[in-house]
Amino acid sequence: MKQFENLRIWGFENLKTVLPFFIVMFFFSSCKHELQKTISSFLSGKPEIVRLYSDSTDTLNYWYMHYYENGQLFVKGFVKNGKWDGQWQWWYENGGKRFGPSYSWQIYVY
């Protein structure tokens, strides 16, 4: 490894410090990326309903977010197999929390 002792890449002193960096970068670049899809928008262009998919090929499981026109979050929850699932949270237009029921009985979401 003597030939790599004087190697300098982006300020790193030697290959021993560069190699873990590249391994970590490779790991994160190979992970699946989330997909955010705006379902509807207000006339101002701000999003009204947004879905956040953890896997772009799975359209039945996603985070559902509905916003007020002022940009504050109105409701947020997870949709599993096309139905409301788990803890959902609602907010007032001023940003204060309303309530957050859990859904074990599952409602279909359009």
C-alpha cells in the first residue's frame, strides 16, 4: 500500500480515508428514492394534496398530506393498501393541532 500513501483526493490524506467515503456514497445512491406526487394544487400554485411514495412502483402505500391554501398542513397520515391506516393527524389553519385518531378500521381513500 506504499504507492497510495501520498494520494490526495478532495483533501483526504490517503486511500484509507477515501475508501469508506466511496462505500457510503455507493450505499446511499443505490437506495430507492422517494417519489412525491402533487395530486391537486390551489390556483396560487401551492400544493393542496400531496402523496409521498417510498417506492415509485407501489401506488397503494404512501403518506397522504392535505394542505390549507396558506401552506399549513391540514391532515397527514399513512395509506396502506389503499386504505387509511394507523395514526392520522389534523391541524387548524393557524398550525395548531386538532386531534389525531388511529384507524384500525380502514377507510378507502380516493
